[in-house]
Amino acid sequence: MSSILYAAPVWGTAMNVQRNKRKLRSVHRVALIRVVSGYRTISYDALCVLAETPPIELQIKGRSMRAAGVPRAEVEDTVVSNWQTAVTAQTGEWTRRLFPI
């Protein structure tokens, strides 16, 4: 994961393009499937919750905020709150029931 996030503050603005976000999510998803020993049918949101790691675009946003001088505690609070908002808005009913965050 650290190799993907290398220099994220520099190229992080590329995450505004949906195509780039899909490609990074695809790579991140493969790594998460291996981490949780899951099947390829598990949703990306469920994989992130099981692995206890925020989605890649939120990690990149956090790295960019840290590079801008935002305190670590504030960055972590922002990333977690954005993650909780995304999970409750996008995931299926079963994911929310089984993995409340």
C-alpha cells in the first residue's frame, strides 16, 4: 500500500478523474481481498471495513492534508468521518447490518 501512496500529495489531484479512481480502487481491492482472505465477490466497501482501512481515495486525501500541515488528529477525524458517511450512503443493507462503523 505504501508504494501506491508514495508522493500522493503531488499526484492526489488526479483522483478527481473518475477513471483514475476506478483504476486505483481496482488495485486496492485486489490487495484487500488477499489481506482478508476473501472471495472476489466481496464488495469494495465491505473489504475496506473488514480490513479496517479507509478507501484509497480517502487515504490519498489524508496524505495530502498531512503534507499541507494539518495536524494528524484532525486528518484522522476527517478521514474517518468521510469514510462513515460514504459507507452509510453507498453500501448495501447487509453490509451496514453486519459491519457497522
